[in-house]
Amino acid sequence: MNTITLSGRIKRIRYRNEDNSYTIADLVTDDTGVTITVVGTLAGIDLEDRLRLSGTWEKHQRFGDQFRISEYELIFPETGEEIKTYLKRLGVKGLSTPKIRTLVERFGAETLSVIETCPEKITGLKGFGKKTMESLREALTRQMEVKRLIAFLKEHGIPVSQCAPIHKRYGAKATECITDNPFTLLFDINGMDFNTVDHAALSLGIAEDDPRRVRACLLFVLEQFTSDGHVFAPAGSLITRCMEQHHMEHEPLTAALEELKAKGRVISEPLERNGEAIQAVYPKELFRAEEGIARRLAMMLSMPEEAPAITREEILETVLSRLAIKLSDEQLETLEEILCHRVAVITGGPGTGKTTLVRSIAALCDHLNHETVMAAPTGRAARRITEVTDKKASTLHKLLKYDYATGAFEHNRDKPLSGDVFIIDEVSMVDTLLMHRFLDAVPVEATVVFVGDIFQLPSVGPGNVLSDLIASDRLKTYALTRIFRQAQESPIVMNAHKVRTGEFPDANPEEGKGPSEFYFIETGDPVKVMQRVVELCAKRIPATYGYTPLEEIQVLTPMHKGDVGTISLNVALQEALNETGDALQSLGRTFREGDKVMHLKNNYEKEVFNGDIGIICEVNKKEKTLKVNYEGRKVAYETEELDELTLAYAISVHKSQGSEYPAVVVPVTTQHYPLLQRNLLYTAMTRGKELVILIGTRRAVEIALSNNRPNMRCSHLDRRLAGMS
């Protein structure tokens, strides 16, 4: 296919991924004035920018003809009008439209050059104070730095999509820092790949046998292991992967690994895994965390146990009077015992009574005047505990008073938390590092009750903490297996238990044959799956069940990319459900009044947290601000804060953990192959309270059912805890 070169002006940015600068935009061509759709990496580009593009034409199944960008160049403004528009867009405080006009009339096509190199010529003009001039020069200098950085990155084969995070991290010294040691990019910039950085290093004159190169390779591959959920990497596997994937030699790798161990960058320990002796290589902080969890729990378990002063009859009466719940024999026996133990675990699937036990324990603690602390890994999970127990719960980060600016926790062993009984829900989501921080801050004489479902997705971070705690046989574990009668009547609950054991769920083959709770709609083509998801959310489910699309229906998908990933689905669902609301464009994304959005990181000042979902209730296009309604509480966002939001018509299954929705729609296709896992399907299904619809292929569901890969995470917590006295 022939490469074509064209130029034009960006008129609309339909979508931009802030992690990699992948962009979909409308461009008005210079030669014909026709508006075309361009797609590809466009870093540091904004509305009204002129670009010179190289690429090819392609036809998209849904969007039609579009120009796929292979190379691009920013054309800096040349005419007076272009320079005026450019300066206005810099947004410099005090630089009004009349002042911009004065500048351009005085210096013409040389205006930008004068600002950057001879600012003293401007400070003499009427109305141009020193402060305004400094702000203008700084803004323009940043733009020029980005332009030069883009050229440098292109020259050395570093993706231009990384320009923004690289400039943010290193500033004006970006090219200098990269030239000095390009391998720092691997650990300073998210998403950098070793092969890419290695290519840049070689082009910058770094020798193949440079020790920095070999050490960086080992650390990068070790980081890949932890990104996959492993707490350590077997040394043999670590070295083999470096050799196979990055063409390293065995001897330099072995020497570099010894050097990293000597410098304390990694910790190595002989272990036995699957009956085989291995050398485990840990990142330093993960070794300390895993060992710290085991030591702290062993210390807590060594404390004398005290039976609470309450009889069997008092337990029954307390729970019945406070909660109007009649306990089963199994539940009563659990409640009689659980507060006798320093640390205990409650685990079970849907319909097995975990929530009833949590509510009952909280009621008993109140009756006994125990100070009870309740927490969960996410804000939504914490709110759910509050709803079911009527007791305030918080996120673990908030409980520990985590400072996002410094990365420090206020509460630790030297400044422990206050409380007698700690109940932590959704523990399957807690990774090794966070569990260590929590246990380090718990008073050693306190009681801790961990609650979770070991069949759900494990934590995003490294470790399989809940499963390891149970497998250690050191903690009293209450595994709830009985499905209560009401739950037995639910197709969602029964099918979730089928999926948990690897069985294909029983489902109505098509929706529309009378209301039910669980459907599987077989559709092979991913584009048709996307279209069907939109139809279900916009028309069929509201018409059949009366659910409102924004508040009561949630699409859950395994991935972000692809035709049925969160990115494409959110664009399609926004068009179907909210095409005409007042719009605000920010960083290539369109937010409209009425949009369903998710907050992406904990913001304690605003009291909104990672995973919180709300509805945009107000858009101010003039000020470029908006407000989001979070369950009746309105939160304002300034322009620079909009990167904390994303559309949430469709969210990832991981983001849904700890939440429940009246209706969920789950696309499951072979396009999701890398992430198809049994516990992912199980987690998605158990988010639905009243209606679950799977849509995709039988083959994709079967792949998920057969994949129990998360159980193979490399960790040693279970045996480490089992071996401590």
C-alpha cells in the first residue's frame, strides 16, 4: 500500500488515550478543505494545530474511510492569523486578544522567534509587563521543548506517544537525561519496553556489554513477573527470559544478578516450589512485604486468645433484635467462635451468607462495646459495607492515611491504628504490599477478620494473599459452602457456582423470550457484539425489564482495547445514550452533560475515590469545567483535573470488583483471549444482582472456563507463614 503525505488542521479530537497518545481526530486538509478522519499516535497535538502527515488510507467496519498515520510533523504557525490563534491557545494569564493583535502587528511572522530569543523587545511595548512576558516566554518555551523532544525521540526510535510523560518527568533536561542513561526510561516512564529503549541506547552509543544494559534487562524482566502478579521470579526463569526475549548472554546476566543482589536491589532466597529447589529472586520491597506479613501474623497469633463474654442465647437474641435475622446452625457456630481468634478468615461464594455474618459480627461487637473498624480496598466496596452494616467503612488507604504526594502512610507500627476488631472485606483484591502496610499498623492485641471470595479475580498487584493465608493452615478459616434456599432459586448464583467449578453455565440462548435472570447470546463477530451490546443497553433491557441505562445497567469487559474493549464501547454507548448533551473536550475526550463517568484516582480533598461512578450534571464550556453527581453529592472539576475522569458506560471487570449492579452485560469474545480466565468470568457474573447477559462465543467462554492460570502465581507467603512459630 502506497504511503501518502498530506497536511491540514485539526478541527476536532474525537478520542485520545492519555497513556500512549493514540488519537482519533477530524482534520481539514489544506489542498481540498475536506474533513477526514485521522487515526494514530499524535503526542503534544491540540485543536487548530497544523500537521504534515504520512500514512495510508484504510476502511474501518464501523467508522468508514480513515487515514492511518505512520509519521507526523507539527507545522508551526506562519501567517499572522495562525500566530494569533496559537498565542491565544497558550492560555497565558494577562495576554488578552488586543495584546496578541499588537504583538503580531508589530513583529509579524517573527513574533514567536522574538518571544523566545529577544523578549526585551516586547517588554518595551505598552501593556506588556515583565510578569506577563515571563509567563508567555515560559509557555512558548515549553512548546518548543516538546517540539525538539519529539524530533529527538523520532531520531532514536522512541515512541512519540511517550513524549508527554517524558517531558513531564524530565522537563527541559529530557534529552540530556536520556542521552546520559536511556535505561532510566524503563523505570521512570510507564509503558516503556526494553527492546525499544535498548534500540535507543545502541543508537546513542551505549555498548552491548555495558553493565547498565544487562542490569536494566534483569530489572525490567523481574518487573514483568511482578506485573503478572508474581511476588518473585525463579532465577532460572528470569535469566532464560532475558536470553530468549532480549538476546542476552548467560554469563553477563549471572554476573549482573550477583551485582544487583550485592547492592540490595533484589533479594535472593532458596525455596522449594512444586517439589523442586529453586532460587527465588524478589524485588526488595516485595520480599520485605511478604516476610513482614508472615512475621506480623505470627506475632498476632501468639497473643493469648480470649473468649468474649457472651452466651449462645445472647448471640441469637442480639442478632435477631438488631438485624431481624434468624441464624442457621452453621452461622451461629461461626459467631460463637470467630471473636475468640486473633485472626480469622470468612470465605464463600454468592448466596452463602458472608454478608449476614459480617452484619452479625458488627452487631455483636456493638453489643460487647468493642471498637469496630471496617474497611475494604476500594471506595465502592467500603460504601457497600456501610450500606449492609449501617457502620461507617473506609478504604484501606484512607484508614492508613496514605499521602499520595509523598507515598507514605501515617499509620504504621510506630503509630498504630485504634480499634479492637478490624473487619476487612473483599480481601481477594488486596495485594502483598497493601496487606503488609495494613498489618503493620494493626495493634498486635486486636482481632482481625478477613472476608472475601477466593474464586474472584486476585489483586491487580503482586500476590495471591487471601488464598495464601487460607493455604497456610495457620488462620482459622470459615469456608461457607451451603447455598441458602433463596439463592438456590437464582440462576445468577447457581451459574456462578457452575463457572467456579469449570462448568458451562445454563442459560436462555436468546433474550426476549420472557424475563429471566441469566442469558447467553451467541454472536461471533466482535463488531456485531459491540452493536448488540449497545442495542441491549439502549433499547432491549430498558424495554423488557425497565432498568435505566445509566443507573442500573453496567457493561463489564475484560480489556480496554479492541472492538469490545472499554474504549470502543464507551464511545459507541455515549453516542447511543447521550449524543446531544452540552459537551466539553479535554485531552481528546468528549464529556457531555448526562454522561456516566468514573473517577480514576483517590482524591481525599474532594472525597472521591478510584472507581467511584457518577453522572455529569453540569458543563461550563466557557470555563472548561464540569460537575459530577456522585449519589447526590456534586463534585466540581477544573480543566486540569479532567484527566481524573473517564467514561464509565463500560468498565473493566477488575474495576467492578467490590460493586453490584441490578443488570450487567458482559461481552466475551476470543478478541479477549489474553485475559480470558475462569475467575474473571466468575467475578463479572457475580456483579449482577438481578440480570446477567453474556454475549459472545461459546469458544471464548470455554477458554475462560479452562484457564485457572492465576492459581500459579509465584509467592511463598503460605509456606512462610506456615513455618513461623
